Amino acid sequence: GYNKAVPGSIGSLFKTWIVGAIASGIQTRDISPNNTVTFVRGDCITAGARSTGRFTSKFELTAHQPSNLMINISDNGATGVMKDFVGRGATTE
């Protein structure tokens, strides 16, 4: 069961907080699904468990694209970039 005194893993739950921050930003018009999100050299899109796409140079996608990857295939690389895009503080508001 749940025990507040024992730290636990949040796993992919954090992804829902990022999506919530994106949705709030869209609602306030601070974010558009068409905003550019920049991946830099070394960032990656994990594309699920079977492959890794590590970028060798700067690469840009719309905010919609990594958000979709983050939720649909639980892409951790896209999650990291989207966390930076919205700012970690936005996930706690």
C-alpha cells in the first residue's frame, strides 16, 4: 500500500504533470502546439524500448510532436526536453 514515510518511484506519472503544464500553457496562450522545441546534440528520442535516436546536431520539432511521443510511447528523451520546455516549476502549479 501507500506509505507517505517511504519514498517511492513516480515513474511515468511525471509525464502527466508535464502534459498538465502544457495544457495550462495552451489555455493561457503562453504555449502553442506549434511552438518550436529544440533538441541539441546528445539529446535523444528513445522511440520505445527497441531503438534510440540520439541527435548529432541541433534539431527542432513542434511542441506537439515530442508531447505525443512522451505519452503515446512513453518516450523519456522527449519527456526530458518537454520538462525543460515548460520549466520544472510549471509541473508543480
